[in-house]
Amino acid sequence: MASDSRYQSLRAELAALCARYPTTYWRELDQRRAYPDAFVGALTSAGLLGALIPRAFGGRGMSLAEASVIVEEINHSGGNAGPYHAQMYTMGTLLRHGSEEQKRAYLPDIASGALRLQAFAITEPEAGVDTTSITTTATREGDHYRVTGHKIYISRVQHSDLMLLLARTTPREQVTRRSDGLSVFIVDLRQAIGHGLTVSPINVMLNNETNELTFDGLEIPAANLIGEEGQGFRYILDGLNAERILIAAECIGDGRWFVEQATQRACERVVFGRPIGQNQGVQFPIALAHAHVCAADLMRFRAADLFDQTQPCGAEANMAKLLAADASWEAGNVAMQTFGGYGLTVDYDIERKFRETRLYQVAPISTNLVLAYLAEHELGLPRSY
């Protein structure tokens, strides 16, 4: 598959690293629902957990476009970048809006792996994707804030030291715009869990550590507020745009893997005395899936380049996520159909990757909400929600 030629050395670096963790490694973890400690350790040793952190703070100082190649290649190898990607997209909020003191306090240790920032707490049981309707509150009390409320579907909390938290600091009825009055905090999970924060695991259909969080008077130092109080929604948009672009890249990696697996199977599998790939009913869906993955790839780089230039990229980030998620899901279905019954067999890894890529139809934002955003903000249609 043709891809952006700017990043061949980075792709080669990732291919060599990922080759040490073949699909059998990921398959075994999936069956145990276990965290890929060894793989994350290898990424740490290679400096890739600090990909977006400036060199002055011990990171590799990469662009978001380069970071997207990292997660793409992890998924393209047959692995899963999910246990790793949050340490990238949270940087969009921390790097652009955190204070110099916060950066000096956290970034060097995040870059070295001494600290993990792998959790981003936004979603709530009732609000869902309606972020401005969250009800978790943070009330200022002297030199700290006291947090009360709930979050749901928050990943990697049990494998993180730090977490970004979005909470309401001004009641919604007291603000002019519903996006006002929200603030972002750095939560030290090592101090919070058991002292006002309860973490309850949620079982899901793929190997992704997911949790419900209950805040019951958790104290957070006022120094952990990112930027200005009440401006948090604007700050997290950088993180959300980065997240959408990185998820798009992961989907592209999945799509490439599915297309390659389907192509190889179609060439090798002989039925009625001929390779099944000789039949247009088999080869055309694979070719179409390939075309759609390639098209989504272009939108991913368009969005990433705009982000790196600090240009508005909300529409492009959303379109990249939409197109890539659809392309990977299409490619997954094509691979499953090409393998037939064998696609359901654990040893071929199709069913595992099939489950993993299905997530991105609904998370971190549903395809329907992306369409609603584009309809309103790009086409000028009436707001539908």
C-alpha cells in the first residue's frame, strides 16, 4: 500500500520493534485480558512514549503526523496501540495549555517512563458524548479543589500514574455558553485512588482496561489546574483533535493489516481448483477496501499537518476519524468474509482485530456525532442536537 514517503525510517524503526511482539503475543494477552507491559516497556526504552514531548523535556520532539505513524505501524503489525495512545493525545492539552511549572514537574518523568499519563476522564454515564452536560463538579476551597461525580469508560486508569480530568467549576445555569465553566485538572492517581476516588473495572468485548470512576470529595491541589478556570473545554479540544487523528491512524493500520491478510488468503486458498482471489466476487471487495483505506490515509495526514501548524483542524480531524473508522471496519468485514469460517478461529487473529477495530465506530466519538458536526459546522445545516 502506498503511504506517505516522509516517514520511511520511522516506519522501519517501528517494524523492527513490533517484530519482537508478533500476533501470538497479542493473542495471548487478549485471551487473558492482560496489559502489554513488555511491549509498553519496549516503547519506553525506545523513547516512543515521549514522542510528542519536546526534546528540552527529554522527549523526541516529534510532530503529531510522526506520532500518528507510530500508532499506525503498531496496529499494522497486528498489535494494538490502544494501551499506549493516550500518552500522545493528552499532550495536546498539557503541552499547549499547561504552565511551565507543570511541564517541568511532569514532562521529563513522562518522557522517561517514570510516570504514565494514560488516562483522560471526560465521559459520564448520563452525558455521554454531550460533554458540556457533564455534572462532575470541582469546587474551589482555598488551595485545593474538591471533586464529586462520576465518569465512565475511562481507560488505563489502573496502568497510569496521572490522569487528566474535565469537571465543571461553574454551574451550567450560571454560564452564558454551555461550553463555559469547565476546567481541566491533572490528577495524581497514586494519591487519589482510595482517598476520594474509587475505580470500578468494566468488562468489555475486547482487551481494553475500562473503568467507572466515582469521585467522593477528592481533593486536587489548585496548582494542578491547567490554564484558566472555566476555559477547560477549549483546552481539551486540542487533545480531542489529536485523539481523533491518532485513532484515524490506528484504523488505517488496522485496515492495512486486514487488506494484507485478505489478499494473502485469497491467493493461497484454493477452492474448486482455483485460488479464491481469482474470483471477482472475492477480489473486488478487497480492492475497494484498499482504495478506501488509502483515501482515509490522505485525510489523516491533512488533519495532522494542520494540527502541527496550529491551524484549525476540527473538521479535518473528525473526517479523518470517520473515514478511517469506516475503512477499517469495511476491511475487517472483507477479511472475515475472505477467510470464511477460519476468520472466527482465534489462531488467525482476524476475530481479535475485528473486535478491536469495531470499537472505533462508537468511540472515542460515534460516527453519527461526527456527521452531525460536519452537517452543522461545515455545511451550515440546522443543529440537530
